Amino acid sequence: MSALINKNPAHLDTRHLHIIPLDAFETMGLTDHVTDLKRWRLEIVGSVDRPLRLTHDELHKMDPVVREVLMICPGVFANHGRWQGVSILDLLNLAGVSKKVTHIVVRGPEGEREKKQRFSIDDIHNAKLFLAYSVNGKPLPQKHGFPLRLVAEGYFGFDWIKYVHRIEAIIG
């Protein structure tokens, strides 16, 4: 993994990489955000017919996405894991996303430490982005973004939003 830390994940063939144990995963950025699952909801808003507010349990009842994806924090570390979660495309379709949507904005965590990142709708249709609630067969640890973390294949780790609480579908 150390040989990959200065590589661009968008240009790597990761099909033959080994999964690294979760206890070997490194992390950067916010690691101590606490989410109250009784109050927390994932919101799907913006250019949709039916804005959604889904609980963690409701997300677990949806068809899961399971993918092996490499995350690189440039110059620092590389983590390769088996991520499981929910398709953003499925969520957008459930909300009745407008055909005119060109981008999504992913936000997390809720509050003053919120970070947001904008992505092309093409990456949603190409299944490069999804929301993970577990990694390597275990619930997503708090320091890695519990209850949801964006998995963004081909993007650097700083784009993988932790503690996701909202997805906005936008036009333009």
C-alpha cells in the first residue's frame, strides 16, 4: 500500500489488490463526530419530486452495494477495503430525481464542521459513488464516518465525505 500513496487513484488498476484489515486502516480529518441515530436522517433533497428523510435502518433494508475500493490520502496512506452500503442512484430514483440534474452535493457532518463536495451525475450513473455503512464486514467505525461515508472510487480520500447526512441533486 505504501507504494500507492503518491499515485492518483483514478489511474490505478486495483483489481488485484488485497483487502487490508480494518484495524490497519488509517484516517485523516474529523474522527470524533458523534451521531445520535434516533435523530439522524439521510436527506435526499434538491431537484427531486419526493424529498426523502431515511433512517439508518431503512437504508439497511435497501439492496446493498458491495465493492472493493481503494482510498488514497496523497503522501500519507492508502486503504483498500470491501465497502458495503447503498447506491446513490437508487436513492435518487426513489426520490424521483429530475432528468435535468447534472451534479450532486454530498454533505457531512451536520453542524459547524460540515464539509461538502460536488460530483457529476455521470459518476453516479457509472456507480463510482455510493454511501457505505460498513467496511470489511464490520459496521463503519466512528472515526471512519459512522453512520455513512461516501465511497468515491477514483477520487482522493479528502473527497470521501464522512458522517454524510444530506445529498442535494442540483441542475447546473
